[in-house]
Amino acid sequence: MYDMSVTKIVEIPVVTTEVPIGPQHPALHEPVMLKVYADGEEVVRVDVNTGYNHRGIEKLCEKNTFYRDIFIVSRVCGICNAVHANCYVRALEQILDVTPNRRAKFLRVLSMELERIHSHMLINAVMAEIVGFETLFMQIMLDREKVMKAKEILTGNRVSADFMIVGGVRRDIDDVKKEKIKEILLKLKPRVEYYVKVFEEDETILKRLIDVGKINYRDATSHSFVGPPARASGVRIDSRASDKYDAYDEIPFNVVTRNEGDSWARMMVRWSEVMESIEMGLYILSNLPLDGNPVPDERRLPRKFPPGEAFTRVEAQRGELTYYVMSDGKSQNPYRVKIRTPSFNNIVNSAFMYVGYSLADVPVILTSLDPCISCMERVTVIDLEKGTRERIPFKQLSSGGKR
Amino acid sequence: MDATEKLRLVEGFALEKGVLKPNRKLFIVKPEDVRKIFESLVEKTGYEGFYLSTITGTDLKDENKVSLDYYIVLLPEEETIVIRTYLPRENPVVESIIDIVPGALAGECETYDLLGVLFRGNPFLKRGFFTPTELAEKNVYPLRKDSGV
Amino acid sequence: MKRPKLLETVLRNLVSKPATIQYPREKTTIEPDFRGIQYADLSKCTGCSLCSIECPADAIKMTPIPQEYAVPKINPRRLYPLINYGKCVYCYRCVKVCPVNAYIVTSKYDIAGPTRYTSEDLSLKTLKEVKSQ
Amino acid sequence: MSQKPQTKKVDYRLVKYSPWLVHFNTGACNGCDIEVLAALTPLYDPERFGVKLSPSIRHGDILVVTGAVTKKAADRLKRLYDQMPCPKFVLAVGACAIDGGVFSKSYSVVGGVDRVVPVSAYIPGCPPRPEAILDGVVKLLEAIKKGEVESYGCD
């Protein structure tokens, strides 16, 4: 047996076991590789190895025209494609000084909220699968198909919405479609209430999630956590409430926060947000303004972009998503597009969270952060390995800097 | 400490002020002041008072400069401010803030690998982890305008 | 904690019809305006190649129309957009930017197969074939 | 090669009744991944055809590849393909896996899957509907039954 005190030091004890998880792994549908170093069952260090999904999107955006980029940035991430497109399109609108009409703004919010519902349901289903509750996974996925149907009615495709365009949206909805979406949302509501009850009461879930992967307020802000992981730790950040972009200034909603800071709280924040989103969707459908055509003619969009820059934020499902777009006024292509996705902050900076929990908790903690590798990896390096050789950073990082 | 005080604190370092669309306050500072700003922010407001949203580097080839933007969100008001600094294009070096703000890890690593801005004091910087190996071996930074990729 | 009402659930599931769609035998209902494959109506197309320029995936190649087809006068260069459905991302940018609304949209999606599928047949069918000499 | 040449007919009969899928993401945007996942859920239920998601590449018969093949993932894909038992078939799902889609011009993307491994069937779409994925699987199974597709790299 080894000396137990060894684990207290940052340096990896010789007896640790290295357990690689991924990149091809049945539980993770995305190519990420976690190198977990365990001392017995206890995790002493985690390296997040990525790079399998880097597609060089920022450079690709510089090489394509402003309008072609709308469809390229939609494909940064399939799950949050509407918010990506919305954020980029709003940056272009800031540069061009174009404002869409109110109906277009409401429809944009509707498409983004539908996306939030399906994304949160997906990650909750995956969480159910990971804790070993396969039936719940199948149930949630079955109900999620309803949302996908609503998305299909609204945008014309189940996943890739391609719904945003400069100055409005790309297709309008009529009364028949409105009623159909409303019906779906009303059907969904009791199901979500049921799942909330399951997550609140089921012993399997409570035992696996409560007190696992705790982060406190201070760590959440110093490590730049955004979205549900931050809100579950009591940090009230929500760009929908602070930036009030699109129609969020007119649609009533609450920012959900919890104070527990563990994996369970993160999942519950997501469920509460699903409920909020359903309410918002119903509000939008019954209060849809009638101020003209929300669909601009794509043949008559401005061709010339003045020089300028814009920095837009949007509350994606996983947190704050930011775009920085710069136009030099000379060419048809943007000079610089910088994308910072929420998973980038949440996953890259998360390595400190796993330490001290058992090996079986690693997938739970990772899932509770809602990893979106394709988002994160358009431009990412994470390398904690080098640091440990120099014996500095891990503890230092986790303690929140020098103090 | 309310938002106006925090803003005044950052303003003390500013050479120039501006506005980035939509309504983000922009402060242009000297490269050596970036670290001081974060030090004083942490000292005055604590980690609870702000978070670093992102770091953006832009290669300004015509002006022979690299601009580096730090986007900070002040809490609890959630106001985004921008701290911008200009570095020489040949040898862009700036002090790392990773030991004060751990959340800078992601942004600094990314900016180094793609644009070649060196953050002095960051032990995690590494080439070729994320860019394809052959680019890293040729010492090409993909986001440079003359990288030719 | 209250015990879940198991019996009720079991009975309900016994009488309700199964959730599964018997897909290949029984077609699912899809929206009529689902973004399926699209192709150019060559009686309207002017061969301006705007769709090919705007396509984000570069899936559209302007291709000469074969000699045995009669081409309307509006298309002097005898070019038509050949869409590679393998590469197409179905964003309908081409449909929306076309100055003469030449695109025909469908909701067809089941085009999987061992080879790549293009719009060649569909587009050329919109033209009359002239008996070649 | 040291491997003994196998008779193809016997192999194909083994596969055609219950093929096991292995899903590999070579750099997709998640869009195709969630549709592959959705295709395996109760609403579509591919187990009716004996199709099952296999836990390991060593048990798989059909490799389902989603996403533009990045330079880093290309090596992994080749390695996974070599590890699969014979006979093996590859399904390319989505525009990115077939031809690179919108990413085909990027500096870190190789292009379609067929630049790295031979592909038996293509499923176009961005992302393809779950029905389209099932349709592709069923068409591939029929082609295997008729002996129209060949398993590469097994001689």
C-alpha cells in the first residue's frame, strides 16, 4: 500500500491508474478524450484532450462572404444552430444598422426557445441514461420528438433551422401552423411536469446526482462558468435578461437560479428553464404581432458592408454565446469573426471539478455541464498535461488564482 | 461597489474611450496595463464582481498591429465592457493573467495557437494541439492574414 | 416518498397503441414544406450562376446542357445548375436568391444509396428532348 | 496478408439479419449525431430489423460515420476501420461525411469519408431525418442480401 498523504500533493502519485475515456465511446457521442488519473477509485486529475473536431471555422468565415457565413456558423453546432445564426445575424444587423420588425423578432425568439426545450430535454435524457435509468431516457426521447415536430413545422427542418436572415426570418407561419405548435406545447407541458417530479423524487437520480461536482459562486465566476452551471451556483447571469435582444424585452420570463451548485441543481435549472420556455412559446403564439411581413427578400439585401465591428451576446442553451464580427468595408468577406461558445468556457475550465470524486462520477459531472464538443472545438486547445510536469497549476487553478 | 465605480477604476487606465456596437464601453489601454486592470478589479470587487467572457485577437495587417480585446462582464449588473490593447505584429507579447483569473486559460491558449500572441507566464501554451500538426510544424498561425491556409 | 401508481401505467400501456412507427412499410407524415431536395426548372432558368456563387457548400456546379435538349432563348450560355445532393446542406439559399424563381422545391428526403445523387435527371426532365440527328 | 482469405458469401449471410452499428463522430456538428440517436429511440426503433448499436468497434458490422473528417480524426477513423471484423460496411451520414459539406474548404478538414475509407452507402441531408437514416440502413441491408455491395479490405 502507498502512503495516503501522497494524494494531497499536486504531483501525480506513482500508483495512480490512467483511465482513458474516448474519443470513440458509446456513452459519449462526441469525440472528446478524458484522461482520468485515479488513485483507487478517487480521481486525482483529469486531462481533457480534444482536437478531433476542429474544423477551422473562424478562418473559413474569413474566406466566405457575409451571407454564406450565416449558413456556415449554423453548422458550428447542430443542437444550438438557431442561436449561433441569430447571434451572427444580429452582429451583421448592428454593422448594417438594420432592424427587423416585431413579428420577425417574436418568431426568432420562438425558434430559439423551441431549440432550448429540445436541447435541455436531450441532455436530461442523456443524464438519465448515464445514471442507468434507460427507461427514462427512452421516455424523454419519445417526448422530445414532439418538439422536433414543432421545429419542423416552424423552420422546415428538424435540426438545422436556417431560420435567420439579416432583417428578419426566412419563413412566416400561418394560423394552421400556429395552432399545431400550440397544441404540441400544451401536450408537452404535463409530460415535462412529470419528468420534473421524477427528477425530484426518484432515488436513483438523487443518489447519483446530489452533492456530485459541486461548484460555489466564487469558483463559478473566477473560472468563467456561464449558463446553467453558473446559474445552479447562484450566479444570476442571463444575457436574455441583461441584453434584452430581439423580443426578450417584451416577453415575460424568469431567470432560474439555484444555490446548491451540484449536478442535480444543474439538471433542475434546465428543467425549470424548459417550463419557462414552454410558457414563453405559448405567450409568443397567442401574442404574435401583425406588423407586416417578417420575411425580407433575400435578393434585395444590402450588398455593401460599411466598415465597423460588433460584439453580440446571446443566451444559448449552454450559456452565454458571443460573436465578434469585424468588417473592413473593402471586401464582401468579414475581416474577422470570433466565436466564443459556452461549452468552451464550461468544459475547458472544468478540470478542477472532478478531483476528489469517484471514477463513476466523472461521466455524471461531464454530462451535467452539457458538453458540446463541436461548439467548443472550432478553436480550442486544452492541455493540462504540460502543466503537471512543471508541477504548478492544477491546485492553483482550482483554488481560484493566487489568493 | 457599484458599476460606476468599477467603470471609473478601468477608466483610470484608458488612453482612449469608445463604444463598440451595441452599447459596449470600449477602453483602449497600454499592453502593460492589462494585468494591472485585472489585479485591481480582483482586489476591489473580488472574484464575485466580474467574469472574463472572452479574449479576442485580430490581426491588423495593414496597420502592422495585432489587437487584443478582453471582454469583461461586470456582475451583478451584467454589463459588458471591452479592454483593447495593441501589440506589435512581429513579436506580440503580453503578460498572462492566468494566475489571477483562471478563466483566462481557454482564451489565452486559443489566441496563442491560432494567432501567435505569446502570453508571458502561462505554462499551458502549446502549439499544434489544436491546429493540424503539419501547420504547427511549419510554424503557421492560421488566423494570420498572410498564413496562406 | 409516495409509491408510484404502477398498475395504472401498466394498464394504460396495454391498451394504448405502440409508439413505434413501422417506418419503411408505413410512411411517416412529414410537413409539406419540409426542406427536401430541390432542382432547377430549366424552362425558367437563365443560367446566371447566382445560386452557384451563393451556395455555402459549393454544391452547385454550372454545367452545360447536353446537345440533344432544346434550350429556351433566355438561357444563351446553355448552362444549368447541377446540384450535388451529397454536398447540399438544404438551406434553400439558392431557392431564395434565384432572380427568376426557377427552383422547384419538394419534400423528398429518402435519397440514400450506394452512389451520390445529383439533380441531373430531375432538371433535364423539365426540358423537351429534341431528336438528335 | 497473414489473414486467411474468407469466402464472402458466408460472411454476408451472417451480417444481413442482424447488423450491429458502430457510431463514430469524425468532427460533426452534433446535428447528425442527435438524429442518429433519435433514429435509435422508440419512435423509429431499428431493432425491428435487428439493428443494434454495438458497444465496441470489435463487435460492429456497419460503421456509421458522421461529420466532416478532420485531419486529426482521419487517423482514428482509419484505425477503427482496420479494427472492425470482416465483412464491414461504412455508412456516410450527412453532407459533411459525404463530401465535406460547408467545411470542405477548411484547412483542417480532409473532406469526405471516402477519402479515408471505402463507403458502401451515402445518406444525404443536413442532417438527414431519422427516417432517411433508417431508409439508408434498410437499402444497405437489401443490397447486402442481393450481393450488390462488396466489403472492402477483407481479402
